[in-house]
Amino acid sequence: MHSRLRYFVFVIALFIEWMIMVVDCNTALRTVHISAKSTLQLNADALFIKRYNSTSSPVFESTTATSLSLSSSTLSLTSLRWRKRHRKRHSIWYDYNNYNENSTTLEWANPCGGFYDPNAKQSHKPNKRKQLKIYSILKRSANNDYKTLMGSRQQDIDISNIEMWWLHHNTYKFLPKLKMNSSIALKRWYRNMQTYVASFGYLRRIQLKFDHTKSQGESSTARELKELLKSSRNMLCELETAVNGTQSFKGYRFRKQLPQVSRSQMNKRLKLRTKQQLDRNPTDIQRADSIDLRFVKFFYYKYLKNMCKLLREYIKNKDKLERGPSRRAFNEVDKPMKRLRKNRHSLNMDRISRVKKNKNLRIISNLV
């Protein structure tokens, strides 16, 4: 009996030892695979750095050699930490320069980036066909932005019941509106779009400050404001491109450039409820006012929609004028208005001929 029990315990011990050995082997193989993969990645990165910096200095080469001499695991962890710090630093820089009140980088200035230098060949004003093409591109961009915003998942700012808050609409007279009988004035549209960019940028700064203080995260309202800010800056860039493409480049240096507004001037232009509350209590940390969010978004949507309609009607009418009156088919019947105008014209001609005959008769009778 005791011998059987000892044999059974011995078998169980052997089985447990065999399982431990299998687990250790799997762990070792996985570690070797990861280290080999990281080594290959580091070698590829080193080869890319060496090719990209073919004219590098000896100091850079010595630094690269020293870094490659470290262990693969240490280098992978170091590069991972460096990338995380770089992403974090980049995001902090972006938020600071675009959403800081004291920053010299303005959200509504230089939306396309870079410096525009007109071509010397384009000294004359472009023809009408080219202007219509530029207007068509602008209309397409405005229409795409409008459809993208309408179909976006970020709909935290509800404007479906804007009529409930309409008694506050007089507060937002500073927001530009575009009527359907307006003319095509690209510079005025550019100045108006700057106001929307500044409004979205200001509300996003306030909302981000509140989010970072309360929850240390970005709320859905701040994310939607970011989408609206990107859309308005994109339209500002499109308007700047359209202005530069439709005006004459002769005397470019001496001509009045696009309007640029400082931050202090723009803050005076904005009459938002959020700004007025913060002016009364500068130390308070509060979220962006919900009424401000609704009306700024509503009027921006309406501005984009009316811009599309105006450009569409303008292009349509210009195309009709350029094509001229279409030829009538052999079996087409005259319209009643055309027949009426033709009859009136014939009656007028008959009356004029009668008057001339009477004058001639009078002259002859006087001579006789």
C-alpha cells in the first residue's frame, strides 16, 4: 500500500516538473523573439538615420555608434519614452500657440501657412472663365465642409431647438450674416470668416481650461469646437486663395492687402456672453456658455449654406450669359410673351412711320 502511494506521488512530481520546464521554454522563446524584433527595428532605424544624414558631422556619427552599442531592450524603452514625450510636447505646443490668450500666434491669421508670392507672369487680372473656375472651387469647398459638419458624430452642441433661445439673438449681431441678395465680395467674406474663427477659438480656449481644471480631459464640446475651428480655418484659407486668384497682381506691393486684425481688436469685436461673464469675474473658471455655442454654430452653418447658394446662382447666371440665347428647334412654338413683345414692337414701328409721314406732309403743305 505504501509503495503504491509513493509511486503515485513520484509520478505527480515528475508531471509538475515537466510542466514548469515547458512554461520556462515558452517564456524564453518569447523573450528571444521580442529582442530579435526590437534589434531588427533598431538596425532599420539606424540604417534610415545613416542614409538620411549622409552629410552628418563626426559628432553625430559617434553619438549614433554609442547609442547603437547599448542593449536592445534599453534602446527600445528609451525610444518609446522619447516618442511619448515628443507627442506630449507637440500637443502642448499646439494647444498653447492656438488656444492661449497671450500667444502671438493668431487663429485667424495666415490660415494656409507660408508666404504668398504672386507669379510675375500673372500680372493681369484673370479672365472671367478662370474667375468662374475659382468660384466653383470655393463653392465646392464650402459645400463639402457644410455636409461634413452636418454628418459628423460630434453633435454635442444642439441647434435643432434654436427657436427656444431666439430672444437672445440680438446679442449676436456682431456675427456676420450673408443675405441671398448680397454680391460676391471675397474680401468682405474673408473678414467675416475671421470673426467665426476667433469665436470658435475663444470658446474652445475657455472650454479646454474648464475641462483641464475639472476632469483633466477633453470634453465632447471641446472636440466639436475643434472641428468647427478647423472647418472655419479651412474656409478662411479657401477664401484667401480665391482672393489671390481673382485679383490683379500688378502693383501687388502697393495694393491694400487682406485685412489683419490683432487679438485686442478681435476681443473688442466679440460680444459673447462667456467673455462678458469672465470680464466681470476674471478669477472664475467656467465652461463656455451654452447659448454662445448654439448661436455661433447656427450662424456659421447658415453662413456656409448661403455662401454655397450665392456662388451657385452666380456661376449659373454667368454660364447662361456666356452661352448666349439658345437656338430654337424647327418644331418649337413661340412663347406667348415673345409673341406679345413682337406685336408691340411692330405697332410701335407703324406709329413711328405714321408720325414721320405726317411731318413730311406738313412740311410740303407749308412750302406750297
